[in-house]
Amino acid sequence: MALDSRELGLRLQAAAAVAREAGQIALRRFHDRKSFTVGFKGPQDFLTEVDGEVERFIAGRLHGLFPGDGFIGEEGEGRVAHEDAPTWVVDPIDGTANFARGLPHFCISIALIGGGQALAGAIYDPAIDELFTAARGAGAFLDGQPIHVSAAPDMRSAAIEVGWNARSGPERYLGLLGRVVAAGAAPMRCASGALALAYVACGRSDAFIEHHINAWDCLAGIVLVQEAGGHVSDFLAHDGLRKGNALLACAPALRDSLCGIAAMEGMGL
């Protein structure tokens, strides 16, 4: 089912409102450290019961508003829909390691996909009350104001977030990090892929690159960077929705340099 601009706008408006509500739930729990326990899904892969609580809230809200839409959540909430139906892809708390450690750098990420592409996204950072939104063809915004990627002219003036994940292993991460530094860029890592992409979209950083990232971590941010005028690799290729993929998102002037680094790393971007 193709969405017209009105239907897409209504869904983005709903996603933004739901992200704000969900963010307030997460923030209340964040400030009450004794209200949740911390576990692990794998090495350095943090999990709290707040993740599931927030995901169930988002799923319930969106199912109620758009009963024909599909839903994919990081913590397992799902709803089978017709393959042509719009589908929500949600990370209830992106930056769970930060959340669990008491670091106020995490967010709610809600993306909408359809027709084989990311259509819209809302990313809400409750700790500093910032809402990033974007829809295909309609621009990218921070708290309602238009945003654009940076005008960084080259790698020597760039700050680049190099994403880390246990799946790729330390050698590949250090290899990628080393190539970025050797090219003259300043590396960053803030442990939230969604916020990292939002920061590329608004020019706070100049690029994001990672060997492997999951769909719920990045699809909302992908729409933001695209609509803010940046370059983004084809994340959904090769079944990225289910399996995850490598990702590059950057200011236009950095594209060739970073694609060259990605090629040397065998990232297939």
C-alpha cells in the first residue's frame, strides 16, 4: 500500500507524539535507578526491563492508531501485516548501555518503512527534550526547525562517529578506526547509533560509519540524514531489514573519502 503525502504526514505526526510519550516513561525510570535491573543479551549488549515496557507501550499506541500497519521491535514485539503494508521499526531505548550506566544519552527511535525504503523517522532524546523528525521528500527537522548536514570540506576538518559492535570484532573495529584517524578525522563514539545519525543530520558531527548495525538502530536516522542533504549507503540492500548491514552516512564532501575507506575495509558500501 503506497502512502500519499497526507497519510505519511499523519504517521510522522503520530510517531513524534508517541516517541515523546515513550521518552517520558523511559526518563522517569532512568531517574529512579532502583526501579529496574540490568542484564545482558550478549557481551556488552545491555538489557533492562524498561526496554520491553517502552516497546510494548509504543506498539500498543501505533497498533491502535494504524491497525493495518506492521511492527518490528528490537525487543520482540511484532505484528504480521500484509507485505505491502507500511511497517514500523522501533528501538524503544537506543543507547541502553548508557541508560543502564546512568549516562543521559539515549533515545526513542521510531521509523516507518514501505515499498522497500525508509519513509519517515522520529528520534526523541528525553534527557534534553530534543525531537528529530523527517519524512521522505519533506525535509528534516529538530524541534520543528529545518536542519542540514554540515559543510565539512574534507576529512581533516571532520568529526566522525565510528560505530562499534561485538559482531564485527575488535580487529575490524580498530582497523576502521585507524583508517579514519589516518585520514585526518577526529573519531567519536557516543554509544547510540540513532542519535549519532541525528547528529550527522543536524551538523553536530560530519559522518557515521559502522561495519554492522541493526535496522531499528538506524532507519529513522537514515531518513533524517537523507532529508538533511547527506549521503547514506543502501542499508536495506541484501536483507538489511532482517540481518542488519554496514552503514555510512555523511556530509556530501566526505563521501568519496569514506567510501574509499569502506572499500579498503571490505564493507561493500
